[in-house]
Amino acid sequence: MNLRHLIDFNDMSTTDWNMLYNLTCDIIKAPEKYAAACKGTVLATLFYEPSTRTQFSFQTAMLRLGGNVIGFADPNSSSVSKGESLRDTVKIVSGYADIMVMRNPLDGAAYAASLYSPVPIINAGDGAHLHPTQTMTDMFTIYNEKGTYENLNIGLCGDLFNGRTVHSFIKAFSRYKNNRFWLISTKELMVPGYVYETIENTDNEIITADNLEECIGELDILYMTRIQRERFKTDEEYKTQAGIYILNKSKMEKAKPNMIVMHPLPKVDEIFYDVDDDPRAIYFKQARNGMYVRMALILLLCEANRERYTDLSVYPLPQRQFCNNQRCISNKEIYLPELIKDSACVYCEHKLT
């Protein structure tokens, strides 16, 4: 693998992904072979937002590889609470660790961190932007269940606007052909334009829907998501969207016998407990797959980056316009350089106006 960092699933070539998929399979088959693969290696987990599965799975992944873990699960327990910049945190922690995993509430934070890190950065979720290791988990699970990434009817349901797992998922599938994407949400929670565009000009079809019950019988995969309370400005705004999309036993009776139900978790009230025991509900298996996928990713990134990078790019304090996405990291960490590609902000991918 030639990657220095993993910020976006699409940073990986198809060859990289195939290598990672095969390594994950081998780890599951014979985990004892890898019990000391990262002996002496330190993983730092920098979680500025709450996490259960992602944080624990990364920590467990490194421990199962024989390495060690440092980090924080609450920025209030670190110097971040004193006003330390993201750049300074990254530069300090990279002196202690060989690889870092970061979750941050601001879009583009992982890419910003990568500008100043001499060790690999793994994006564990940057605001409402992307969540590439969840997508790796999803892709691994789908291939194991369906044996293909093409010719599928895929329903994505719930908070598609704020759902970074959905954004990463759609971007990943833009590489494949002849899929039909059913985007099931209210008009307020449709996917952002920049995400929509990644599929729009490919050999895939997009269908927008506002009713799960009417389209569930068409689906091969149903990817449920929660309405993300923490992304709304007020509780009143959240309540206008909560509870609209709920998967229950009666809806499952209208689905195909071989449809699979996925969820990045945590689930709140969008999936009734009577669905958990349906063999088509594979989200707990999906979550466990994530640990093995992350073991493979850590191993490959550490192997590819044994020699530490010392040629950090030095950027001057910029005079620049600010990104029109108020949740973009560049609007908080004002020392960041203005980086634009195809008239879009490199950090969060929103079009600049």
C-alpha cells in the first residue's frame, strides 16, 4: 500500500483495497499469525467526539496486533481544553506515536491534521463529512454477503445530509457499475450536492424517495442511519425529523428474503428490537468485521510508513477567503492554508462561492 494517510476511502486504489480485503480475510482465518505484527508500535487515538465502536475497535485492533495504545476519548481531558490548536496537538502526539486515529466534529479536520503529521493519520470521522474506515467495514461486509459491488439495489435511509458514513459509502460505490441507489429521506436531509455529484455522472442510477415502505421490496441492501441529534442547531429542528423512518417487523415482511439490513450504529429508535433477531439484520456482524478491517489497515499503513516522514510542508499564515461551509475546519483553525481543487474546498469538499 502506497498511502501515507487514510482520509477518504477513495484515497485507496482498487489494488490497495483488494490487498486490504484479502489481508482482513487472512486475519479472521488465522489471527494468531498477526499477534505480534505490530509489537513495539504505538497507536494514538484522538477522539474529539464520542465513540464506542470506532474507538474500541481501533484500540482492540492494535492490541490484537501486539502494539500499544495511547490517547484521549474526551478533549476536555487534554490540552485541547486549554485552546491548543489541532496542528500543535498533532505535532506533539506524532512525537510519541507511530500512527494516529482521529475523530473530530469539524468537516475536513483529518485532512488538516495530515498536513502537519510525520506519521500516518487515519480519519475516524470528520464532522458530517466522511468516515472511511466505516466504509471499509461496509464494503468488506457487502462483498462477503453479496459477492459483488455491482448490479445492486441499495437503499440509504434516514439522515443522509449529516451522515458521514453515507457520504463515504456513496463515494466508494462511485467506482462500480450498474447499481441503483434509493436515497430515502426527507427533503431537508437529502445528501449534500457534492456527494450527489459523485454518483450522478457514473454508470449508476439515483432514485430519491421519501417512503421506506413503498420501496423496501426492491432492495438488496438497506442501509439504515439514525437522525443525528448532535448536528442540529436546536432540539426543535431535530424533533421535526426524528421518528419519520422506522424499520420494524411488518416492513421487513415486505422485503426480499435475501435483503440485508446494515447500520453503522449506534441505532436509537430507527430500528425496532424485533428486527435484531431477523437473520437479514447483519449490523452486529458488520460491527465485528470492523475490528478485523482496522487490524489490516493499521498493519498495512505501518508497514508502508516504517520510515518516518521528516519533510513536513511548511505553510505561511494565509490571507484567504473562508469556506462557505461553517462546519469546515478551515473556519476554526485559521492558520490553515487556502487549498482549492476544482473550485471546491480541499478540506470539506464543499463548492466555494
